[in-house]
Amino acid sequence: MNKLLWSKVSLISLATVMLWLKTYIVYQTSFEIKIENWTQEFILFINPLSFLMFVFGIGLFLKEKNQKRYILITSFLISAVLYGNVVFYRFFNDFLTIPVLFQTSNMSDLGSSVNELLNISDLLYFLDFFILLAIVKFKPPFVQYREYSKGNRRAFFLIAIAITFFNLGLAEAERPQLLTRTFDREMLVKNIGTYNYHIYDAFLQSKSSAQRALADGSELADIENYVRAGYNRPNDEMFGLAKGKNVILISLESTQNFVINQTVNGQEITPFLNDFIKDSYYFENFYHQTGQGKTSDSEFIVENSLYPLSRGAVFFTHSGNEFNATPEILNENGYFTASLHANNKSFWNRDIMYKSLGYQRFYSMIDYDIREDNSVGWGLKDKDFFEQSIQHLKDMPQPYYAKFITLTNHFPFQLTEEDRLIEPFDSDSNTLNNYFPTVRYEDEAIKNFVERLKEEGLYENSIIILYGDHYGISENHNKAMEQFLGKEVTPFVSTQLQRVPLIIHIPGQKGKTISTVSGQIDLKPTILHLLGIDTKKDIGFGSDLFAKDKMEFTVLRDGSFITKDYIYTRGICYDKKAEEPTDTNYCEPYMEKSKNELEFSDKIIYGDLLRFYENAKSIKE
Ligand code: GP9
Ligand code: MN
């Protein structure tokens, strides 16, 4: 009897079952998939199975030698995909998408980050593959090869199909409209499994390629109506206040707002910024809205007043599109426009995308003196970056629009001993611990920069705008974060943690702290209005932060949104004052709006619709 049972174990079923169980174990150990009930746990458990059955099932049609080869190769490839997701997740707290895989020009520069993310014990992720390899080599008697009849195959695939529908049915019941609202990859992986998710992602990819070809501009009418209806008249007192002044825009790497006016081990984390905001406009409820494109997404949002994409980085996927970005508009208004960033010029495809955005000059790695003794982590230290940039600023014709992208406060938050001005935090997460000293260092670098601007006589005729690009501490560090904040990190708190600093310093203006709910998308009209340039004809989704009737409403790329009194995230409506879930009815009025905004913005990018808008404009004028 026993012998009979064992003799039924085939390489195909062994490979399927091992990879199935491995995937489930990886879900549990390497991703943080939030499970709310037993149905969800069950869906998570079965969701890898149907895909694996289909793929390994192809082996049923192959003769012994080819079958073995096929099973081994397939098992290795699928394991590699799973492992790729694990490594990606360690840093980005997200799953891979096809566009992300094509961002190859980013790969070579990831050096210091990747080392921190890989482990020798990671070979365990390939354990089942090694077992299969041993089985094929040593041919143990309990694994048998056999020919499969038509009937066998039919039964096998019928079962696989049944499991697929069973899985989809359960998922649809748990999460209605799963596939039509795909801003949340975790939800997808949880419900249809990581492998089916990749197939779905491939489908989205082909759909997005088709979208540009099919677009003819007729889609613009609706979008224009929507944008016009939301246009806020600029504030008369602020419009043109900085006309003709230089604009110094500083992107603060991974800087979240929770460090502002906060201490660690009794010491201020951002003493300079805490001072600086006293004579600047400081927006304390300003959110980043980035997706997978991180820094590049923040640049995209800030300069186009469009949302980034839900998958991939626009800088990579749509760098050939027609845009109407701030640098281009400022060129037309007599400004010199430059971006300064001491990294490889092709990182995030900047060298290509900057041309589409209208930049006249990109000061990249080759424009800086970068040596071992002035570098740390990702490259040139911020202090040296700013110091060396002063010369570049002096070379530029005025007025200029110069964007500075800092780098030292980047994961894995490394710092040389002499640059450490405060001690790390003490928790289980080295990432969070080391974050504070690098933020402190960044603060010092900005302080020095502002001093140098004053010395060079550039301070008084420039407006300085500082903004955080995106989060630095992902949800992987929630426990340590709870320790730091002294409270539980609920989805509500997580959303609030997506606030980043926004500081606008205008010479001669006292400034004030402004609590209006706002996002990166609002910066373009705000800056242009300060310079006295109207945006009435622009197509964008932000509004002037100084406008008297600015609506308190900000959408994040995952579909969460924030209003004056409520936060909607992960399907739950929260009352901001109570920090507790409340009746969904309160969030209802904004649901449609948030969905529309993201969809309209996506349409513009996927359809490259501004190419039609540009044409329309030049015909009209
Ligand atoms: C790289 C820098 C960091 O040039 O902008 O990018 P990030 O990893 O933060 O997107
Ligand atoms: Mn960044």
C-alpha cells in the first residue's frame, strides 16, 4: 500500500506542492500582508496554486528528459521572480511591476543599498529548486516518471481551472472590484497571488501601450472641464510677490514631516529648519503623493501638477511625452532653468526626461568633484554638494530656477563619524535609528547653504522652497516607529506619516504656519503665481496654496485621500480629530472625486494627451 502511494509522486506534483508551500511561507515571513479574517488567510494560502498548476502542468505533455528540464527551469525562474519581489519589498515595501524591471539605468547605482538588502541565507529561497535538482540527479525511487494519458491531463487542468475560479470568486466576495481599482498592489497579491498578479501586471502593460496609439485628443474635453471647474483664483496679495526673483527649489531626500520640531535623545533633529520656518511659510499638512518612482515621481508631480502613475515611474515610462512643466514655462518667461544633483545623469532617466520638462542645464555627477573622502552612502555628501553648487549658481544667468536634489539622507542612512551631530535612536530597526543622524546632517547642510547664499548676495533676491520628496521610513519599521511616536501605527497614523515638510521662504515676508491640507501637486501653480505667471490655461490637478478658497483635499497615489476633517485609507473612513474609524458616509462625497482625479491624470499620461492640447493652443493663438 505504502509503496503504491509513494510510486504516485511525480516530479510535477512535487515541484508544484513545494513551490506552493514555499510561496505561502514567503508571504508569511517576507511580506507584511495584512490579514483581517480567516477567509483572507485561506485565500492567501490557495492563491499560488492555480498558477503553479497551469505552468507545471505543461510538463504533462513532455517526454521524460524534456519534462525534467522544463520543471527545473520553470521552478528556478518562478523562484527568482519570488525572490526578486522579496528583495524589492525589503526596501520599497512594494511588489515589482514590469516598468520597474526596465529601469536598468538605476541598477548600477544602487550599490550601497543592495548590499544591505541581500543575505547569504537568501539561498533558502531556492531550497525547493535545490531539492528538485538533487532528485533529478540522484533519481530516488519514490519519485517516478510516468506517461500521462489525455484523460489525466484533462482532469489535471479541470482541477486547475476549478481552483482558479474558486480563488477569484472568494477574492471578489472579499474585495469587490478588485481588478478595476488597482492602486493597491498588496491587495492584489493578497487576493490573486503574487504570480497571477504579475500576469495581470503584464496585461496592464500591454493595455497602456495601446492607450497612446488609440488616443485622439477627444478625451481632453472632459478633463479640461474638470480642471477649469476646480481652478482657484490666485490670492491678490501673493500673486507676483516674487516676480523676477530666482527660485531655489530644494528636494529633501526621504524627509518626513514628523522630524520637524521634534527631538531624539533630547536633541533637536532639525534645529535649522525649525528656525527657518519661523520666517517662512510652513505647510504642516503637506503630503507627498509619490508612487514607485520615488524621487523622480516627486519631481514629476511638483513640476507638472499631475499625479504619478500607479505602477512604474513616469520618468522612465513616458519620458517622450509632451509636457507643460514649470521649467518650460519659466524658460518662456525669461528664466534660466537647471537641475543640480550629484548622481549619475541617467538615474531615473533624468537626462532624457529633463529635456522633456524643459530644463536648460543638468548639473550631474560629472559637474562635481566627487572623491572618496567627500562621499558617503549614495555619493557626494550634501554639505559638499551644496558648497560646490554655489559656483554653479554664480555661473547661471539670473533670474534662474534651480532645483537641488539632496542625497545623504537616503536609505541605508549612512554617515561618517565626523558628520554625526546627534546619536541614533535606540530600537530594533537600524534603519529608523540611523535616520535621525542623517536628517540632522541634512539640516546642517542646508544651514550652511543658506549662509553661503547670504555671503554671495543671492539670498535676498531668491525665494527658497524646500520640500520632502517621499517617505524615508516604510511600514516595515512600524514597530520601531511606534516606539518613537509612543503610539500605535494604525492605517490612520501611517497616512499622516506621509506628510513631508514644505517650507517657502520669500525675502521680506514674515511668513506663517499654514495648516491647509495640501500636496506636492499644488506646488506648480503656487510657484508660478508667486512669480506672477497665471496658470488659468494649464492642465493640472493642484491649486495655489495661497488661494483664499483652496479646497482642503489631497489624494495619495494609492487612492487614500485627506480632507479637512477626514482621512480615507484602505477602505476605512477616519475622523481626524478622534483618530478613529467613523461612518463611511463622511468620506463618500470625496470618493468619486479622488478616483476621477487619478483617472484623468493617468489618461493624460497614458494617452500622451498634452500633445493634442499643445496643438490646440497654438492653433487658437
Ligand atoms: C537618486 C536619488 C534617490 O538620484 O534621487 O532616488 P530615490 O531612491 O529616493 O528615488
Ligand atoms: Mn528620494
